[in-house]
Amino acid sequence: MTLVRKGTRRITVDGTTYRWRTRKGLTRAQRKQPDGGPMTFVVEGADAPGNPLVVTLGHPRPQGCCCPFCAPTGPEPEPVTPARVVAAVRGALAEGWSPGDSGGPFRLDGSAL
């Protein structure tokens, strides 16, 4: 699985370039959750795509509500900033993520980021 280049942003962490993006809409599973589910973003190596890093944050997506009439509950949504992406990449590399290797996505709990 690789990221589609359109809509990704480039970021350099410790001399290595990566591409990252957040999902514009809700996934099918997130649509079933009352608050839209947690915010996630995906990172992969810019030169060697594959083995994406999927980071799940500890707050809901900005559009988090299922309809315009209900108010989101729980913690306030926070933006995914480049600093958070850098922290996630460094944390995943420390936990053994190898960008560009074959295999399924590497999942990281980024609720502390």
C-alpha cells in the first residue's frame, strides 16, 4: 500500500524526506462512530514508498460530528502540524518502523503527541 502523491505534503526528518497526509473524508468505519472516530494521518518515505506509518491521535477529526445538528463530544480537535508529524516519525523509527520495507502498515498510537 502506498500513498497517492496528490494531496501529500513533504517533510524532512533528520535528513530523510517523507510524504504525509490526512484523510479528507471519513472512512466507512469512522462513519459508523458517533464522533467520527479518532484523527489519523499516514506517513511514508518519499523515495522508497511502502510500509506506511499510520498514526492515530487521541482526539476526534475536525468534522467529527455525523450531522449538522449534533455537537461533538469529548476532546476538541487539534490540527496535525508538521511538528507532530516529525515527533511521530521519530517515535516510530525508535519503535522499529522501517520505511520502504514490504509489509503492512506500521501503526503508532500518537495520542501523546
